[in-house]
Amino acid sequence: MDAITRKELEIVAAKIRLAIIEGTFHAKSGHPGGSLSIAEDMAYLYWKEMNIDPADPKWAGRDRFVLSKGHAAPALYGALAHRGFFPVERIPTLRKTDSILQGHPDMKHIPGVDMSSGSLGQGISCAVGMALAGKLDGADYRVYTILGDGEIGEGQVWEAAMFAAAKKLDNLTVIVDNNNLQIDGTVEEVNSPYPIPEKFAAFGFHVIEIDGNDLDQIEAAFAEARTIQGKPTCIVQKTVKGKGVSFMENQCNWHGAAHNKEQYDIAMAELTARLQELEG
Amino acid sequence: MADVIKIATRDAYGQTLVELGNEREDIVVMDADLAAATKTGMFRKAHPNRFFNTGIAEGNMMSIAAGLAACGKTVFASSFAMFAAGRAFEQIRNSIGYPHLNVKIAASHAGVSVGEDGATHQCCEDIGIMRTIPGMVILNPADAPEAKAAVRAAADYDGPVYLRLGRLAVPVFNEENVTFEIGKGKVMREGTDVTVIATGLEVNEAMIAAETLQAEGISTRVVNMATIKPIDKDLILTCAAETGAIVTAEEHNIIGGLGSAVAEVLVESGKPVPMLRVGVEDTFGRSGPALELLDLYGLTAPHIVEKVKAVLALK
């Protein structure tokens, strides 16, 4: 990796993970598990991939990001804060009554949030609308959206996928975060969405399968997506829910629960140790 | 009345979309496989590059419209009222309403005047559903000239608008160049004994009822309440104070629509006056010719006459 190194992105991802735990701990609620699984995506998108300007969040020519799995807002807020869209000091105000940091992304009040989201299945359609607007205007911006693997149970996801391929929206990259867990259990136990890559391929997408917690694979996938013409790209990424905190990894019950003080201290210690190790 | 011109408000919508498309590059129109019926097909023909058909996927259409609006487009998204306000409610609420995006939900085939298609397609709940979304503007024009003006007013307003349109060709009584101001009702006929506050095709019925009542010595004021939200409180309270009784008339369930909105204003004013509602009496529609159904469900002028007499008995 050039310009910004892989190590620097790993540092960013570690900081995002700390922000996720910090925010949800102080909120005494939130969705840390599925936030931790996309920390590498957030680091790569906001530090490397996307053409954005924190000083001008509404810049018309910017690349757009829609967090279709809006409950992973703590990861998005961590990225936006560390990228300079708003002060990092606001992270502990997550979900507080007087805070701009709503439980799910709010484009009206949070600098850098391109679309309000949280009701599953709708974000991908909004991203499709943005990509369509880009095509209509002959603009060269790109649009990115991250879906949960449980989220793709929503029929609207497939309505949006059908439309995106029919309209040849090659400026759209859809990421499916396949951490294999949703609220009520594994995705197979609940109502299996598998095989995911084949489904998106059948809907007309160029499909790339990666390990979504590996920055090199993320870089290669986004680079490949940029070369694809005439069809949207879907990156299906295997990730670990709760990634980075030992007792949270692959645990369904950390989908929508915050830590008590003891758990918080352990999680922060683990993540801080990782950050210090990276910063050498 | 033999020479009355009848035009459906959906036709006026289609024509005005074409004009707006000529005038403004930011106008984008969407439909969900009903372009011939909603009349967005007229825009498709004139501006094919700015028309998008999602196929039969109303929820997807609303969220895509939100994405387009977030990138600066003024989007008109059309379907039948049942599938716009009904099926796509949550997309309208969360993708459009919550971020207050510039999408106009233009819903045709509202009410029982859909006719033969029957109850599954006769939406009498849409005003009630849309009225509960914070910041949603609701327009329900009464005839073709007013519909044209309402479409333009919606396009000029920055934010979500629900525009209710009809399938049935209805009498034209407004001048071609009638103006439209969002949030303002209009006194169509002066009167001193009672006010009929009507919306949509009921305005014409109210005017006919007022003629009948005049012959019987009852002076009836008629208000065209083309904006259901924000409702014109001042006009309602003025009419209540000056005429002392109110009848509302709408092609919608009596629950949740214009009647409810007017009742809320009257009750909270501290100076309520006797009020009765003309509307679909909390029931589903059925198949039949539109004009027969309007009479069957108690929405024609003779029914308004009866309600006026009933409310006067309460004074």
C-alpha cells in the first residue's frame, strides 16, 4: 500500500474499535458486535478509498457511503470522528438525549453521514438512488454501502439489487458483511441466506469474495471494483463479529449489548494493547 | 350542468410534470409499473432520460427516490395511493420523512372512485397514514387546474409532499390560472349558517349541496381545504366563529383524514362548534362504477345536504 500504509490503516481500525467500545459503554446500549466486524472497512473507505473532504462534508463531488446496516453506527461514528468530521470527544455522548450521535445514522445532524439509515433493507436502495443520480449528472463519484448478512433477508435488498444491475450502476459497490450472526442466532439457524455470492451474481453483480478483516484483501477488492464496467460490484466479506475483543468474537449475544465496567476495562485494555503494539 | 368539462387530477399531474421537466433539469420522475395509469408516462415520453421505472417494487422506489433527492434531485415518485402510502409507508417514513428529503409522493387512484377494481385498490386510509409522519405536507387538489397548481407548489417546496390524485374525471370549476398556496384553504362560496369544509372531489359535491341548501333557505359556506397538512387553522376557526357549525367532506375514511384534522383544531381551540363528518364510514370499498360507489358510500351532494341539516339541529 502506498501513501497511507497498511500499518497506519491498522492503527485507524484499532482506534475505531476503541471508539465503538467507548461509545456503547457510555450509552449502556448499542450494537458493538457488528460494529467491530467492519472496522477495517471503515478505515479503508474513509482513509484510502473514498474521495471526501471533512472540512466540506456536503461537497457535491464527494464519494458517498450509506451504512445500510445502520445499527453499526458506532463504527461509522468512530471513523468520522477520527477522520475529522466532528471531535473525537463526542464519542462518549453516543445515544445521549442531548447528543447529535443518534443510535442509528442521522444525515440531518451528524457531519459526514450521507444518509439516515437503520431500518434494514432501505440503505442499499438509497445508495442505488445516489449512484443513479451520479450517472444522470455524468459525475464521477462512487457510492458504497455495507449490508449485514442478516439484513439481506429483507426483500427490498433484492429489489434494489435487481434495479442496480438493470441500470448498469458500475459506480456502486455493495459490501455484504458476512459475520454469520444475527440477533436470533447464526444466519443459517434463523433463515439461511446462503449461498450469498451466487445470489448476487444471479442478480447481475460482479462478485468478489474476501476476508473482510484483512486490509490487503479489502484493498484488492475495491481496486477490482473500480475496473468493472457495466455492472455493480458486490464484495461478500467473511468477518468476525466482535473482532478484536477476545470474549466478544463470534458471540451472538454481543450483537446488541453493552459492557459492564469490568468487561469494558478488559475490552479497552485488549484494544489499547493492540494499538500500542501497532504504534510501537 | 351538461356542458361541464371533466378531467382527472392525474391527467393534470402528467401534463404539469412534462412542463416542469422542460423548465427544470432537477426534476426526476419515478414509477412502479403504473406509468400509464398514474400519467407519469407522459413525462417518460417527453424526458425519457429522467424517468425511472423500478418495476413492481414501491418500497424500493421510495428509498431510491430518497437517494436521488440526497444528491440534489427533485423527485416525483408515483404509484396508486394504496401502494404508495400503504405498502411503502415505512420507506416513506424512514428514508424520506425522517431526513426530510425532497421527494414528492404523487399517489393516484385514491378513494372509492377507483371504481371497478374494488377494495384492494381503493385507498381510504392514505391521508391518515401520511398525516402522522412529522413534516409531511399533504395536498389533495379538487380539480384539474388546482392539481396543476398544486404540482407546481409541491415542486417549489423543499421537502416531502404527499400529493393525492384521483382516477375519476371530475368537473373543472377552477380557472385555468388558479393559484395554490400550501397551507391555505379557500372560501369557494360565502355563507352564514354553516360551513362545509371539503377536500378533493368532495369540493364540487359541497358546491352542489350548497345550491340545494340555498333553495331551502340555508346559507352554506364552502371551503376547499386542498392542504390537509399543515391544516389552515385560522380559516377553520374563523368559519367556526362566523357560521357556528361545520361539516367536513372527504373521499377517505372518516377516521384519520380531513374530518379528524378539523376536529382536532376545533376541540383544542376551546371554542368548539357542532361538527359532523362526511366520508367513508370506516368500511372497505367494493367494485362498481365510480359514480355509483360515491353515492353508495355517502359521498355525493345529497348526503352532504343531510349532514348539514343534522349539524344545524345540533346548534
